Amino acid sequence: MQQYIIRKGDTVSRIAAAFGLTPEHVIQGNPWVVKQAYLHPGQIVFLPSAPRRRYALQVGDSVEKVASLFNVSIDELEKLNPGVVSGRCQPGKVLVIPPSRVNRMVVLRGEYGPFDLEQDIAALIEKYPFIEKDIIGYSVLGKPLHLIKIGRGSRHLHVNAALHANEWLTSPCLMSFVEEYATAYARGDRWNGHSPQEWFNNWTIWAVPMANPDGVELVQEGAGPDHIHFDNLMKWNGGRLGFRHWKANIRGVDLGDQFPAHWEEETSRRGVRGPAPRDYSGLAPLCEPEAAALAALADKIPGDAAVSLHSQGGEIYWNYRGYEPEESEALAKRMAEASGYRAVKLTGSDAGYKDWFIQKFHKPGFTVELGIGKNPLPLGDFEDMALETGLIIGAILTDVKLL
């Protein structure tokens, strides 16, 4: 087993991905990691060699069939199994299978954090010059709030993700959709029955994939004594070292309760009077830079619709105190049909991004609760959630009543 010294930002999942292992392999070699909230820089873990996949040839197999089955190249198969190309494909022969090829940029290599987002945005911009990027503001700790723009249409759709820290899996879901949309548009292909060319000509998407980067990093990596807010974070978190339940930003303000839509009533209903992991509405609406940046963007570029991606529940909330336009319910039902989610008329909730957007612009606004389970949702849910994200957004972009 090899030794590995922990660096800042390392997690069990990220280490496993980097070495071709599973998190279970890392834990087996280092059982103590399950009793520790987070890994600390300088700690040493022991890692086994990456196990190779193997496959016993079946009757009728060919090298082409095996390569296709495991999404690997024939040259890679030959390198690990000399002679297989020349016809040594007898049933029962065991082949060593190389790692599968990855044809996408947005993939999970453990938890998806601010660094992963910046890398993916840079890669997308380089490959697809028609995607534009900008920064709409900065978090409390000075992290950029990235904006991605795609399309040239006169209709405008605002989409944000990871407003709540432990709902960070919504960020790669949104980024995955952007990549698939861009790829299909560049190739002139259709995407799950939709025409990205029509989307591009009719709509402009303004996407903020990670609205709470400080909180996301806190959930994923924790906070050591050297953190600028360590003492306050420990107090607000009840002395707990683990922050995986944390929804707020780094100042303990719930960004989902920060918007000027009956904010006072939401503050009273929540009853949380100071910084906390969740449900504290702050000293005033839009007092936090992350929420203020989202509102300023929508003010600058009024949208025809908006989606705020959250998790979890498999539900789509479409109304707000009767301010919503007539078409909102029917559109929510089409989004639900496309994704398998439920369209829900929600009451007893205020001060959310969707609430503010509907009240201010009188346009369709939606809170989408991706996935089912407990936050943070497991990495294994990513593929399904990413597809559902695209199907939901695609239902809006294709809705003829909004064109």
C-alpha cells in the first residue's frame, strides 16, 4: 500500500477518484476516517493499488464487442492483453479491462466544489466559444459568483443552483445540462427530442451554477482552527465539527430566506434570531452579497421565467401568494411530466428566490427539488438528477406559450 499525505481540499471521495479507487477502498485501508468529520492536511492515509476490472470472454465475443461493452479502445485492450487483437478470444479467457473513456467534461471526481466549477467553466468556454461567462459578484469570503450565458434569443431564463450549501449536487447537474446543450447545438443534433438550435435562437439562459460557494466548501471540507470564521462557526453549529447538514452561507444566513417577498413574515415564522446552519433570514432582505448579486442580475436582465434548483423531494413549486401568472401551473405540470416529478402548489413559505421573482416580475418562477433522500445526496444520484434537470429546463425552453 502506498502512503498519501492529505492536502487542503482532499476528501475521501476525491482521493478515491484520483487514484482509481472507490471510497470503500480508502476506508478499508484507513478505518479511522469514518470517525473523523473531515480529513486534515498533513494526515497520512494508506491506499491500495487500483484494482483492475476483469472479464471472462463469452461464446460469440469479439474484441470489438468487448471494447464497445466497456467503452474502451481496442488499442487499450491490446496493450493490457497482448495478442487479443490477433484472434485469441477463446471463451473463458480472462481479459484485463482498462478504464473506460470519459467523453464529457462535467464529471464527478468526488464532491463538486468551487474549484471544480471553475475548471469546468474554463473547459466549456474553450471548447464552445458561443458560451459566455461573467462574474456577477463575490461571496462573503471573496469567491467569484460565476455566470454562464448561452443562447441569443429575446426570451431570458434565469437559473441558479446551490443556493443552499448542502445541496451542492445541483451545481454539476446544471453544468452537465449546459454541456449537453452546447454539444448538441454545436453538432446540430437533437437532445432528448428537443431542438437546441431552436432553444439557442429563441432563448438566452443566464445560469449561476453555484450561488453559495463558501457554504458549499464548508459542507465538503469543514473548517479548521485557521478558518477566519472558525470560532463563530463552531458556536453557530453547536460545537459540532461536521457541517454536512449546513444550508446557510458562511455567516450563518440562509440564502433561501433572503429575498424581499414578505421577508418579515418569513423571519417571524422561522423564529431563528441569529446565525445558524439554516433558517436564519439575516438582518435585512438582500443583506448577504450572494443573494444581492442574484437579485441584481434579474433586475438588470428581467427574465421571462426563472428556476432555482434545490434538493431534495422530486417536486416543483410554481406559485406564490397568487402573484404567479396564469400559465405557471400548466407549465409546471409539463415540467413534472417530463421529469417524473410532482407539481406542487406550496403555501406557508416566503422570501425565497422564486417567491421574489414571481412577485416582482409576474412571470413564471419555479423552485425545483431535485432527487430523493437526505442532503447531501449521494454521488451515485448525479446521473439521474442531471438528466432530470435538463428535462425540466427543456420543458420551459420548448413551451410554445412562452415564445
